[in-house]
Amino acid sequence: MKPLLEIANATLKFGGVVAVNDLSFSVEEGEVYAIVGPNGAGKSTVFNLISRFYQPYEGSISFDGQNLLDRKADAVADLGIARTFQNIELFEHATVLQNLLVGRHRHRRTTLVEEMVFAPRVRREERKHREAVEEVIDFLDLQPYRDKMIAGLPYGVRKVVELGRALASGPRLLLLDEPASGLSVEETQDMRWWIDDIRKQMGITVLMVEHDMGLVSGVCDRVLALADGAKLAEGTPAQVQADPAVIEAYLGAGAA
């Protein structure tokens, strides 16, 4: 059985700087997989390769047996890949509901003419999209914020809204870029429960970049540790945290 996501010998260079160095790993369908490492290790760069913002210097990336390198960035979502960002990217002057409806864009099948006259097919699709978004709102406990503008919401709620927009697209693979960054202890615990339920209840595979090893240990099946764009270790959270090369990368030579 082939992995859902497979990266083989990927290398990315910015001038003379090697951001990703001959990296290979795979993510199985139904698992939660984390990429960890010090700042500047290349974690978010890997996400940008998968999202097709960057073209690798060499190597291959495939999703569900399809070559991702044949796709442009705006076609990745149509394959069933959604992501969040380190820096929250939402429409500030739109409501939570409106932001989540943006996530349904890849499912729209109506024409411009049908939209202009608000044809019956448009109305049917609109109801379907609203129902899908309301399910996400219920799942993430966003009911109190449904009709509120993003600009007036606390940071923690915005993080959840961005997660909700990604879920509204109905992905098979969810890329979470530092989902616990900036969250309180209580909010991080909520995020842990949601990630677990996203996998168990929604059947979505999760690939995340995260610094909070408590969250990683709590939800992840496997972990990949990076340093300077190269693989240091791969295995269970406990195996990776105990690896001497990982300890040295985080704490310095002699720490192991």
C-alpha cells in the first residue's frame, strides 16, 4: 500500500543556501505525523514545497500516487490538501462564517451566469456549503463567534477559525503549521483534542510542524526531526526525543 504523501530526495536551494537537503519521508493515510526541529531547520519550507509555493532543485513529491510537481499552487487544494499558516491568514473584515465559506471554494461547480441570476443550482449548492460549514462550526465550538468580524476576535479564536477554514475544504491531508503557537495551556489542550478528533472522527491525515513537544507527544504517531534542512531522526515521539543527534541539535554539543 502506497503512502498518501511521499517526498523523495527533495533538495531546495536559495542561492548558496541549502534550505532542504536530500530529504525523504512519507506519511501514511490516517496518521498524525509531525516535523520538528530548531528555528531555521527547514520545517515550514517543506510545507511550502508541498503547497507548491517552491519548486525543488531536485527530488520528487507525490500525493495519492499523483506527481505534485506537475501541479501549480492553485491546483493543490483540488487534490484534497489544505493548510494553515504560522502567521494567521484570514479576511479581517469578514465574519467567521464568511471566512469558513471561503474554504468551500474548491467545491463550487456553478457557472458565472448561474451565479449572476442566482439559479436553482446555485441555491442548492449554497445550502450544501452552509451545511458543511455549520458542521465545522459545531465541531470547533465556534457558535458564539459565527457572525463576528475576525478583526475583533482574540488571537486564540483566530487560530481556531483558520483551522476551521482548512477543514471546511474537506481535505484528505491537513497541513498544520505550528497550530499551538501563541496559544495558552488551555487552548493548546483544546487543539490537542481537535487534532485527535480530526483524525478519528473525520478520517483526515494530519502533517504538522510544531515546537510544543507536549502536543507532539500527545497526538502524533511518528515524528521527523530536521536540522539545517536534513533528516536527523525519524520514529515515535519518544524515540526521536531520546535520539542523541536531536538532543545535540536542540541543546548543543555534549548535551547528549
